[in-house]
Amino acid sequence: MHFSISREAILKPLQLVTGVVERRQTLPVLSNVLLSLSADSQLTITGTDLEVELCGRIPVSGTSRPGDITVPARKLVDICKSLAEDATLEFSVDEGKMVIKSGRSRFSLATLPATEFPVTEEEPGTCELTLSQSALKALLDGTSFAMAQQDVRYYLNGMLFEVSTQHLRVVATDGHRLAMQTMYAHAIVDSPLQIILPRKGVIELARLLTGDEATVAIVFGRNHVKARTQDYTFTSKLVDGKFPDYNRVLPKGGDKHVVGDRQELKLAFARASILSNEKYRGVRLLLSDGEIRILANNPDQEEAEESVSVDYAGEPLEIGFNVSYLVDVLSVLSSERVKISMHDSNSSALLEAAGADGDALYVVMPMRL
């Protein structure tokens, strides 16, 4: 195996692929990346943790000799990062070692045979979608914050993808809040398909996507989901479990509607949160005609009070929330104004963009303060 490549061409794909590789591994080969050079001079870099696999493809110019080898992922990234921006790297395998030369620098890395590297088996897809990378990235970024982390209800440590003939819907919840976004997408399915992508898979897929109009093809299989862009192929195992019925969580009959400036409310909540209880992050909202007051205090007897003008005409209401959950929602909504619908102090609040048609819905459960 032998090839030369510029630092600029290899660094970004290498960093993305290495993001999948876990630092602590049971199998030594899992801390390596697989470098495969084909006869048509295409270099493929593959990393995996047995749950998520990412392959990056880079064309190689000049003379080259095909081959496969695995090398330590993070050491290779560190070497590439440490070299000059305009450097050219020459890779070759010599007596079981990967030798990297660049200018006056020379590095010799330990290797493991490519045959030891686990590769995800191909499986037939049950459904395929093609959409723009920017649309899918916006969908993931707008909901992923609500995924659970290390919850014993393992099916919450991920994101629900629901595919029907008319739409792609993603839902995330940690039991205290729920985020749901829907976009129009045409898929050929007999009945709505639901799969759960694990948390790490969601994060790595979002990192991979660019904000432009390039497309990504997603294939949903029985045990895996595969996403292919021009330069990358992403594969992730699915979570084997049943996601909660999100329709039962969406609040019905909220008769108190507050409409206000999203940015103004977000900043007011963020300021009040400074003096909220660090453990519970609770704030009280006091609703009255044309105004919302935000009150926070902590065990040190410190207090914060904010007052924001809003469109509201109804009975006064006092309700408590985890302020971090409200700030998270107001950070991902893209509209200038936000609508908050509530029923009483014991019912969940529904947040959405004012005047929107329900493409993005957020539910936050109240707190007893």
C-alpha cells in the first residue's frame, strides 16, 4: 500500500470518522481506523464502535499502490493536525508498520491487519428516502436536545424516526419534555414505519451533514439505518424497543395562549436562571393581562425577577418550569415570535412558532415549586 495526499484533503474526513471511535475499547482493533485504497485510487477511511460505522471516501491522485491496513485513529489525527496546512503526506506500509513522511518529518505507526476489522453486514432496506442535507440537519438539530442520556428506559436514549407516504417525523423525549418536527417527504411504505436511532448515531449523523442543498439518501433496514452522501456512508444499529406514543403526550385543550418575542423571552429566562436553584433549575411564571413575570430564587435567599410584555388576555396563572428546558426550546425555534399554550398549573405547556402550521412542536412538563 502506498499513496500521497494533501493534509487538507485527509484531515476533515479523518476527524469525522475518528469521532465514531471510542477511546476505551475491549478490542484493540476498534481504536484503529481502516484505510483501504482501491485500484481506482479511491481512499476509504472507516471507523466503528460496533454500534455506529462511518466511512469517508477521498480520491487520491498520483501514483499509488492499493491495499488495506488499520492504524491508531487518534494518533493519525494528531499527526495530521500537527503538520503544516499546505503539507503533503506520503503513506506506505513497511514491515508491518505504517510509515508517514512529510517534508523532514517521518512517523512510524503500529498497525493491525485489515482482516481483524469488523465491517457491518449489508442488509436489504425496507424503505428509502432522499432529502437535502440542510433539511435533515435542521430536523435533527431542532429535536436532539430532548433525547435522554443514560436513562434506564433505553428506548428514550435515542430518536424516533417515523416515515409515512407523506412525511418524515422525528421525535425525542426524556420523559420531562418532548421535541417533535415534521417535514414533507415522499416514501413508498405500506404503513407508517417507526425506528429508533441511538443517541450516538443521531449526534454523529448531524455532525456529518452540511448545511447546503446536497442530498443524502437514507435507507431504513430491519436492524440498521444507512445514510449515504457524496463523500460518506454512515451506518448505525437501531434501538430494539417501542417508543412511547407521542400523540398521548401532546397537550389537548390548552385555553391560555401567550404570544411573545422569542429572543426577548429567551434572554429573560436565561437571566433569571442565574439565580435559580442549581439542582432543580425551577422558575415560576406569573401570567396576567399583557405581561409575564419570571421569578427565580435559590437556597442562598437570592432572587431574580423579570417582566416581559406578551400578548395574553385571560385569567391569571401561576406555573413552574425547569428554566433550562424553556431556554433549550427558545434556542432552536427559528421564528421571531413564539406561542405558548397552557391549560392550568398542573398541565404541560405546548410551545411552537407563532403562526406556524405545527411542523415543530415542543412539550415541557410543569414543576411543583
